[in-house]
Amino acid sequence: MHGKVAVVLGGSIAGLCSAGVLAPYFDEVVVLERDLLPADAEHRRGVPQSKHPHFVLNSGRRAIGKIFPGFEDALIAEGGLLLMPSMDAAYGEKDGWAPRKSSTMTMVYSSRILIERVMRDKVRELTNVKVIEGATVTGLLTVAGGLESGRVTGAEYRDSSGDEHQIEADLVVDCLGRGSSVNEWLAAAGWPEIPERTLDAKVTYTSRWYDLPDVGEQPDSWWWKHMVITPTQEGGIYPDEHEYLSNFFPIEGNRAIVCMGSWGLDMARKADAFETSVEKLRSPAFARAMHECEPASEVHLTRSTGNKWRRYDELQRPVVGLVPIGDAICGFNPFYAQGMSSAARSALVLSECLAGAANLDEAFFGDFLAKQKESLDVPWMLAMARDQGFECATGSEVVPAWRRKIMAKMSWPVFNAITAASREDSYVEETFTAVFNLDKSLKEMATDWRFIYGLLRYRVRSVLGQTKVPAGFDLSLDPPATDYSDPDNPVEPPTPANLSATA
């Protein structure tokens, strides 16, 4: 045990993961959550982003599995879909539909609200964790703020009846998200201002939930579960919608979230405008799929998508008694699906530090922040590599115009080259999968000579017409179902209609 009481500020993904790793080391873990938590998978005010697609990267899946054994099995049992994107998703890329082919990458598809509900069930199994609902955190308890002997000693909150409370703690974990006021409370108590790194590429995304037709009634062309249309990479005059990154994203309950996003463009807020935008996407198959479904929600739009990293690790002395986790320290452009996984990875770093520490002293907090920075560097570099290429981007991490132009010109072509080479080179595929899932850094991939050789070799083979897996199928048609896992013997899979007929 490292203390009697730990307090977690916020009961979302980061807060629940933090509670899970704190439970073995404290007599009592108290989670202060502003919302009244639903018993089932329902949206709540404190998580407006739950209305958009979410998924947990492989590194995040492993981290959550260590924190909450059996989590993934429980998520799948409640309707989460374990899929292989390269086989179960139709990808509309620059040159057309990508071919289907087996790979090493899998994903569990579900809604954010189901992920939270299953995780809450796991937390409820921890007998020393107490969740106080309707608790609005109003401040920190501190002593000697900013001095060598200073530390955070607890938190203040207001309950659902409006009564004020104080709770003393040996450790406070800030999981209040992007809007956390903890840095302001620290400054008011005497600590220096927390340095920040920011980059806002003006990403906006808009989503609507749909009920799918029953499996036996789905079109024969629906071999896919997930459909993605990437932005155009060609000059010329075309609708703004050709610049959208669009997802037909499957979730539990035979439903899908139709989501469109863009960098620096206006997006639809109303149902009619939303459907009009879908009609203008680069592939008509996307709109055809949407029209086979029944709308199950209003249109939800989000603009709070900037990257922000509060650099606690750059303070001369760490704030003793306080640990920030999740968006409270580092929030990402949600397009890249890094938030939940990064929060879980940070919670696992906290677990490892607690396991190896004798005391919760300055050395402990300094060690945690250093190791957390190493973990956060990986997704941060990926987010910067894409968002720094946009002229509309603002913030401390904006790069010079010459560099921005190079990044803008190269990012999608490099991505296309990697995905193409991945189809015929297992090393390229495995390396890219590791980077995408935060298991390797972008720097490691960029300096891996075997990886670079794989890209160059594929390019040469492509020029010479020696590649085996065809690509670039016509986007005006339905995505082809042929399985090229064995390119010498491609297989046409059964359709939903055939499956229904033979059942």
C-alpha cells in the first residue's frame, strides 16, 4: 500500500483506468464524477464526443486488458465486433477501392458508450473503489504551493445538492479532460504556469447514428462491415465533400455511425444538409449504404479537436501529490483515434511506477512524468506529422511555410505508398500496423532500412508491372469483394443473401 486514500477527478475512460490501477495500492479510491452515471450504455452530458466513432488501438487494448482482465471478452459479449479491417472494411483510397487481403491487425468496433459501460462494470467489481456521482470538482487542497515542500493534498467538490465538501488524499489524479481547471488552480496556489504545446488544424466532424437492415435483408454487395472514403489528392474543381474523411462505422446492436470530417471546412449540422453532403462524397456506394438504413439520431457536430499537451514534465520540480492522465495532460485530434489508448497507456505507466516506488515523493512524480512523456511522444509525433501540413492550423507547433508545404504534399502519398507495399510485404505491413497502434514510433519506422527497402522494392515492382495484388478499383462501383490473401488464387466470398439462403 502507498496510502490510505487516492482521489480521481473524473469518471470517464481515463478516470476509470486510473481507478483500476490505483485500487491495489490504496485502502480507498474515490472517483468524483460530475454526471449521474447511467446503468446502461447511454450518452451523458460530460462526454459529448460519445456520439462519434471511437475505437481502441491495439496498444490500448492490451493496456486496458492488463488493468481490467477480461475487458475485451466482456465488450465482445455485449455486442462489440472483433474484425480485421483489411478484410472487413472497404477502403476508398486515392486511386480507388483497395483490395481485400488478410493482415495482422484486428480491431474491436463498438460505441464509446458501450466501452464506458463495460469498463464501469469492471470498476464496480473493485470493492475499495467508490464513485461519487453528481460531484463537481471545484478546487484542490494544497500546502506550500510552488515551494520545495509544496504538494497537493486533496480536492474540493460540490455534490448534487449543492453542498461543499473537502476530501484529503495521498494522491490526486486529474482526469477532467481537455477542460480541466487543475492547471489554473495550481497557478493560483503558487505553482508556476504549466507550459503548453498546441496545434489546432481546425478539424470538424459530424456524425449521425443509423439502424442497419437485418442481416438477411442487407444488399448482396455488403460483404464489408466498415467503409472508409479518404480525401481526394488531386487538384481541380470538385465539391468540398471530396476533401472529407468519411466513415461508415459499425457498432453493437446492428447499428452504424456515419461520420464525415474535414480540416478547415464547414460541416453539416442538420439532417437534410448531412444527407446532401453524403451524396457528394467521392464514392456513391457510401450514400447507397446510408439510404439502406434508418436514421436513429440527430446530427452531432464537434469542433473541439485541437492537439494540446500540458507539459508537466518541463516544470523545474514536479507537482507532488498530483498525476494528470488522459486529455487532462494530452488531448489529440480525435481523427487519429489515439485518446482512449493513450489514456490507458498512461494509467499503465502509473501502475508500473506505483509497483516500483517505496514512497510517493518528488522522485516518484518525476519518474512518472518522464515515463509518461516517453509514452505520449509516440502518438503526439503521429498527430503532428499530419496536422502540421494544413495551412489553417494554429498554435505553438505550427511549422514554417516551406516545411508545411512539404508535409502537405507528402503525407497522403506516403500513406498510400505504405498501404500499397503492405499488401505484398509482410514486414512493411507489420511495421506500419505497429506504428498505427502506437507500438512503435514514427521515428523508428522512418529510420528502419528494411521498411524503406520494402517501399522502394514495391515501387520498382509496380513500375515494372510485377505486383501480384491489383488495386485501384473503380470508386463509382461497389467495393469488390474478392479476397486476395493468396493473390495466385483469389477467392470470392459468400454474400449475406447467400448466407441467409443456406442457413
